Amino acid sequence: MRNILDVVREKSVEEGDCWLWTGYCNDGIPSTSNAGKAYRVARLIAIRLNMPVDGKVAYMKCGNKMCVNPDHVGLMSRKAYSAKNIKKMTETISWKMKQKKMARARSKLTMDDVIAIRSAEGITQRALAAKYGVNQKVILRVLKGQSWNDHSPMGMMAMQLR
């Protein structure tokens, strides 16, 4: 039976300090199978290196999820790993909110315009588009809630500002 470190070496390409996995990935995570079951490569490396993996998550310290360099393998409690991922998601959402805010700042429509468009009755989308100087598709997206959505983080902020 082949050693997992030999398999890792065969199925990876060096890029700087990282070894990028070229083999099978399960949900974007380097994986390999044994007896029909998928295993994360980082965990198998940790086991092979005699790290105490019980109740812990193996991860790559370099932050590159495609890396399989044994020197980059670290262990973290499940709680700490979850907290790390939640922090990363929060930062991503914050960045997306800033992007939306900047896009809205460049927008021709204001929140007052959106409220007026949604409350307009008996006026065609084409007429509303001409009135506000936007494309009819923009009006349709506003009416459907696909843009200026009150349930999006930016929409909620706009609703709070009113």
C-alpha cells in the first residue's frame, strides 16, 4: 500500500512554498478515496505525521485550500475552526455591503424613487423608466425585489435610514 505522502507528492505541483493538489476535490477541498469513501488530504497527512487529530480539524496554515504541503498542515479545535470561518464570512459580507453601497451611490435611483416606483399604480414600467431615466429592466428588477431588495443588507440599511 502506498504512503499518503507519496500520493500527495505525485498529485501536486509546487508553486512557491505550496504544493497545489491536482487530484480529486470534494466541494473544493483536496480529497482522496479509500474503499469508496472520500477523505480530506490534510487530515490524512496529519494522521501520517502522527498529529493528535481526535476532535480536531486539519487545515492548511498558509490559507490556500488547494495546498497539500505537509509542512503547512495545522490542527485546530472544531470550535476555533468554526469561529475562524465565521469571521471570514463576516468580512466577506462586509466587503460585499461596501461594494453595494458604492454601486448605489452611483445609481440614478434613490430610496425615495424606489418607494415611489413600488407604490405607483396604473403606470407602465416603460413610463416609469422614462420618468426616472433608467432602463425598463431596472424598473422590473426594482418591482420584483431583485435590486433595492429590502431583505438585502443594503436594503435593510436603506430602510433604517428612512
